[in-house]
Amino acid sequence: MKTLGKRVISPLSLALCVAILGGCSSPPPPPVVTPPPPERTCQAMDKTDVLGDVRAEDGQVTRVTTTTRCVTQ
């Protein structure tokens, strides 16, 4: 009878151990959250300079300078 009892208890105890150990497993790691991409803002400024003499026959010579400034936050 002792052998019959060991045979019946052994699979049950094995199943119980598996159930207990299955409940102790660590949860999956949280998903990796990526930060939002940096925000870039740009401003363009135009500056017009008048060069030369107003009395010239060809008229005025102008120079346009465009400056662009960008900021990444």
C-alpha cells in the first residue's frame, strides 16, 4: 500500500509544485517608453540694405540678407 500511495501523491505534488512556481514567476517587463522627438522651431528674418548712390542712372543697388535661427527644445 505504501507504494500505491507514493505513486498517487507524487504526480499530485509535482502538479502542485508547478502551480506554485508558476505563480511566482516575474511579470513581463514594462514596455519601453521612448521620449517624444525634440521640437524644432525656426525663424527667418530678412534685412534689406541699400547700397550705392540714389542719383545713379541705374537706380539703387540693394542687398537682401536672410538670417534663419532655429531652436531645438
